[in-house]
Amino acid sequence: MAENTCSCSCGTDCGDQSCVSNSAPSGVYACAGASNVGIISLELAKALHTAGRYKMGCSVCVAVGDCGCGSEYNESSPRDLLIDGCKVGCLKKIFDKLGKTHYHHVVVTQLGVKKEPTLEYPDSLVAVLMNKLTEKGL
């Protein structure tokens, strides 16, 4: 199970708020857009974190440049994983714009899931996608 300790390196007091962390060497970031594939990307990131394969990072913190989230990034570390829901690739665009290009990138729709205007998805889908990522070496 993931520890509930603040992993932000912003140098500020996290106060009552804290971020989940674990000992995984790489971060995972999710799109969390307003569709089934956005929610699936978030759930997949949570599952990867809980399994200890990656430690979950805050995509929004990275986007606004706040709290130093993602500041441990360097070219010699294992690659982070970005999970976008659809081909728009908002998360990838954020990282690229910030010059953070040392990552693996997956798109839920390219893993065989159709984007739909709903927040629902089959219960077994995240496990299926975890297996697909394992097959890709992620």
C-alpha cells in the first residue's frame, strides 16, 4: 500500500495536505479528462502507483509550475510514464512545453478503448490495461 507522505520538493509546508508517495524510481502522470478515457487514465495511474510500479505525480502541479512536483526529473533517471486519455495528448503537450521529454507516453485510445462521453467503464478494464503496459515493458 502507498505511504501517505508528502513527496513535493517545493520547500513549502504541506500543512494538512499531503501527497501519496512510494519508493518507485519513476513517476506516473494521468490526463484525468472529462470522458471515460480520461477517468481510465487516472485509474490506471492509481493502479500503477498502488502496485509500486510508479509513484503517482500531480499533472496539475506540473502544468502550473507549482510545488516543484516533477522537479526530480533528469535525463539519467528512469523515464516517467505519461498516460493521456485520447489523441489530443494534453499531458504530453504540457511536459513537452516545459522541456520535460524524458518519458514514456501511452494513450488509452491507442490501447483499444473507445472514447465516449461518459465516466463509466468496465470494472475489469484497468487490469487489462495494466497487462498491456507490462507487455510493452512499462
